Amino acid sequence: MTEKTGAIHEAYLLCQKTFDPSIELLDESTNITDAEELRFFRTMSNFFMQQKQKKIIKEA
């Protein structure tokens, strides 16, 4: 694993933890005032919500 690949993996794990779908996470979006940060937040939230949905469907 290269240094960059390791950094990407660490960033993914941090995002996975940070954007774990929850009601509390949705409440955080109201505190974001920067438009670019809000787009990032929504993109990451949607990605991890989709991952959770796929996991639930697979387990059903």
C-alpha cells in the first residue's frame, strides 16, 4: 500500500464514521453555512446512506 493509498483509506474510514446515517447527522446540516461544504456533506451523507441501504437489503 502506498502512502497515498493509506491516506485515502484513512480518509474513507473517517468519513464512514463521521457520515454514519442518523437523525443527529441530519441536524448537523443546519449548521453548515458554506455552500461547497454543504454539497460535500450531502454527497457524503447520500453515499453512506446508500451503502447502509444496500447492506440492509442484502441482509434481508
